[in-house]
Amino acid sequence: MDKVIEINGLTKLYKNARGITDLSLDVERGEIFGLLGPNGSGKTTTMKVMTGLMKPNAGTVKLFGHDIHIDFEKAMVRTGAIVESPEHYLYMTAIDNLRQTARYYPDINNSRIDEVLELCGLIQFKNEKVKGFSLGMKQRLGIAMAIVHKPELIILDEPLNGLDVEGMIYVRNMLKHLAEQDKVTVFLSSHLIHDVELTCTRVGIVLQGKLRAVESMSDILKSFDSLENYFVNEVEKNAAI
């Protein structure tokens, strides 16, 4: 298996002492890896460091073998990402937002843009201005912008936030399709236990800035029947420590 993400000893602490401490993790090609934890546990901080938006106090992040803080362009050229909320030009249409994103990459034509809009369930709204979109539609447009250049790795911070049930199912199936059919690696964060269980092939539990456990979803369901039971078990175990 190919290692797409290699994180070693990653530490990023803020003045209030919150952040992440000594996080180490590998993610293989074609996995859907979920970073699960409550709000404030360090998930977004991890993703900001992973995408070069923030420098760590210690440790390294490599994407496709390239250190994100030494060889940023080589690390990110095959990567698409949404960290925190996606940003759009609200006065522009969905298709024009994607055309604007496409300018940063070579060889993205209108056919590819329509393909991505179709994949994200937005093709019928492509000529509508984004200011009239619901929160869920804006989230899906953000995902479309993250995958328009056919990345081999997608990093998504809380991608199911703001989606209704239908939207969650749609995005979940889309990510599974990309992983299974195209061997795209997906690294996502969430505090939504049920959706992580239904989406991810492997899960890491983050509590108070530390990676407490990593297991495959199949092993979790075999031993604990549900991801919720596994999560509660890890919370209780670490509370005792």
C-alpha cells in the first residue's frame, strides 16, 4: 500500500495551551479516514497544519512523500481541501465560482466543470448566483471546488456540516465512489458519530488534542457493535487515565 499521508510527532499549541500534541498517523491510498472528536479537540488545527495554513511547534506532515512546510507545491498539487467553511463569490454563479477555481490549475475545461457539478448534485443550479444557495448547497459547491482538478487526496474539515439528511447521504456516497472507483484518499474530520460510521474505513479518536486510538471500522463494529460504543469506551478509558 502507498502512504499518502505521513504525520509524525505533530504538535501545535496556542497560548491557552489548547491545540494538538505529539500526533502521529499514516493514511494509505484509497482510504476514507475519519478524525473523530468533540468541538475544540484539535481536528481543525490538525488540518490547518496539514494544508500549510499553520506552522507546527514540532513534528512533520508529508503528503505523497513531500513535507508540507518544505515542499508545499509538490505536497499540495495532488490535494484538494476545505478547512473550516468554504468561501465563495456570492455575487457569481456556481459555474463561475468553479471557473475561477479552475484558473489555478492547468487543463480544466467546461466539460470537467459540468462533470463535477453533476457529481455534487448541483448541475441544475449551475447558472444561479451562490447568494441564493442554502448552507448545504454552499457546502456541496465547496466540495466541487476542492475536487475540480481531480486530486488524489481530499482533506475535508466537517464536510457534512449544514447538510440535510438527503445531502449527507449524497456526499457520503460521492466520497465512497471517489475512494472505491478512483482510489482517491479522503481525510475528513467530524463530530457526527453516525455519519463517520457510515462513511469511513478507518477512524482516529482525538480527545483534548491527543490522538487516543486508531482502528478500522470493520474491527470497531466487530468488537463494539457501533462507533458510538467505541467512542464512549475511549472517552471513559482516557478519563480514567
